[in-house]
Amino acid sequence: MNNSGTTTPIQLSSKPTRPAGPSETGTRPNRTACIRTFGCQMNVHDSDRMRRMIRDAGYAEVQSYEDADLVVLNTCYVRENAVDRVRGHLGEINRLKREGRVKRVALTGCIGAASEAEQLERQYNIDLVLGTHNTYELASFVGLPTMEETYTPDLPGTEGDHSAFVTIMTGCNYQCSYCIVPTVRGRMICRPMDNIVSEVERLVESGTKYVTLLGQTVDAWRQDGKRFCDLLERVSEVAPRIWFTTSHPSNMEDRTLKAIGERETIVRRLHLPVQSGSDKMLKAMHRGYKADRYRRKIEVFREHVPDGTLSTDIIVGHPGETAEDHEQTLRLVEDCAFDSAYIFKFSPRKGTEAAELGGVVPDKVVQRRFLQVLRQVEQNAYAQNQRKVGSLEDIYIRHGSTDDGRSIGETWSGHAVHVGTNAKPGEYVEARIASAGPHVLYAEVPRS
């Protein structure tokens, strides 16, 4: 997922021919930049903001390193192989730099705030390293007046797209055993409601039809006695279609779950990471809730949003996980009947508590448990998706037609749909669901 901004990125097979220099034409030469994004929606949104800076500085965006004067790698640090992946890209970029093709390189995002950043900077001759709290420094690097951001990015995302991300808070106050986010993104800081709503209004006025509110723990947002549900309801009055991610069970209020079912502009989809079904493992992870408390929240969601979709995150093989802990996770997956899940094999991250724990689960055991959870989730999802067959749905087109003539859309209940249509992203079509798999619905040709 990537928001490319108000214009489609320039597709080039070779570097553009440069015009005469400033002394000959009185204008500055063309400059090109490539932004590569790794990781979550927060990183995608950060890249969108950096894209604005780069374009305002006169750079044309290109899609390959070979075509770029400036390369920006906006990185993730959540998984064990994150740094290894970035090293591979940096090696290629450094070669191009030695050949004189790439002129400057910036490393931003979570790796930029990690301890490995200094070593990468030296090894790969990186010109600028930024973390997640000083992205604004890219402005002066590309020749714009210096900007200051004290608590959260006020530079809005690119306007004019049919969908947009809006960050409502940064950082996280939790200390989950396995998570590096508090280290690289800092403690939670919330944007003021008026500031958020103003950005949403600007986006909607520019043509945005789908707004996703973002935060590391988005439902932890607070301001002067107002809570996340107050903000969600306010934005739902402005945006024609709205969703939010990622939530934390300890912050999820019943009134937010009710609002999802009551507000017409909120997509009826909830992503609520559980991580484990074992109380012992949840305690070891420092999650702050027990499995039955999580189940009760899902019961409230199902009661008030009976046709909604539910997704989660699950970690398999956290240190100390026993066969009984794993069985409890399988029982929770069955009880909650998730429509989808992001299932992760435990990955130790340097600087986290879990990386130092004993009781490491053997790789073969982790792989077996991973497949068991995956099969359980897919069985539940397939059974639930079959109930949608025959229903007539208003489908929001998210991505245009592919080579097979199908577009990717989303129902108001949050189901992904493949549908044969020439409708453009941001438009709605009405179509009947013809069949379903565990991950996606398939619609008939829409009514004319």
C-alpha cells in the first residue's frame, strides 16, 4: 500500500535528459528522487509527507534507484530481518553512488532511530540519517526552508488522492516484551482534535473519499478529557468513509465498538491484535489484559456490528510458549472466528525484553504451530465469507483494474472484493457476491 500523491510517479527506463545548466537557461536542472518504503501504514504516511517535501523542492519522482539523484529509504525495524533487507538495498544504492548515478542517500524511519544506524551510515556512505521524530530535517536537506515539528507531523499528506492516511498520534506508552516501537518511535504524543479535523477537511475538499486514522495504538488517543471515540465520531461527520488502525485491546471502549455499527461512514471492520490466547503468555508479553477480557470485547463488537469483519495479530513461539499455551490460542481463534489474521513467528529484536528471555521455542515447533493457527483462521474465514455469497453490496473501488480485468474493492462490512469493472478508484459500484474464498469475495459484473 502506497499513496503516490497528486500525480502519478514518473515512469522512466533511464535518467531524464538534463536541460542546459542555470548559466545557459536561467533555470535549475531537473532532479529526480526515489522513495522506497518498508513496513506499516505509519511508514507509508511518513513517506507521503516526505514526498511532499521532495516535490516542493523541485524533484521529479521516479520508481527505480538507477533513475534517481536522491534515494530515500524509509525503514521498518519490527522484524528480525529488517536490517538485513535494508542492507541489501543499501549495497545496490552504494554501488550506483560510486558510479556517479545516485548522488545522495537518506536513511529514515525506525532503523534511523536504532543503534545500527550509525554503523550503516559509515559502511554505506549515507548522507543523511533521520529517525521518526525529526523527519522535518529532510526539508533543509533537499533545499527547502527549515521546518520545525515539536510533537507530531503537521505537514499534511498529499491532497487529491481518493484515499489518505491521517496520523492522530505517534509513539507508544506500552512496553510489550517483543516490540521495539517504543524505543524507535518514543512515548505517545497526541495531536489536538481541531488539528486533525482540519486536515481531514482539507483532504476531503481536495477529493479524498476514504480517510484512515493512524497511530501505533490509535485508540489510546486523548485530549483534555476527550477520548478516541469522541474523535472518531467527529471525523465521521466530515469524511465520507473512515477507518482506523491499529488498536490496543486495553484502550478499546464499548462505545467505540457501538459507534462502528451505528455511524454510516465508518467501515465496519475492526483490527484488534490479541497476540496470544494464553493468559500466561499475555502476562509475559506485558499486554495488560487477559484472554477472557479480549473475548468480551469481541462479543460486544459482534453484537453491535453483526456483519462486520474482525482481524487480529498473533505471535507464535514467544519464549516460554508451551503446547498448552498454543492450544489456548487455537481455542481463542475458534471462539472469536476471525475473518483474517496477521500471524507472526516470534522474531527477537535487539533491545527488547523478549530477546533476552530463555525458553526459546525450536524452529520446527514454531513452524508447526504457525501452520495450525493459519489453518484455523482460514477455516473460520472461509465459512464466514460463504455467508456473503448472494448478497448485493455497495463496493468501494480501492485499486483499479488489473491485467485480468478485475478491480479490488471493499464492502462497507470491510470485506475485500474482486470485481470486474472499469470504475475508477474512489468510485462505488453495486454488485452481487458470486463466490468466496478464505481471503476475498468475488463479485458478478456490476449492474449498469
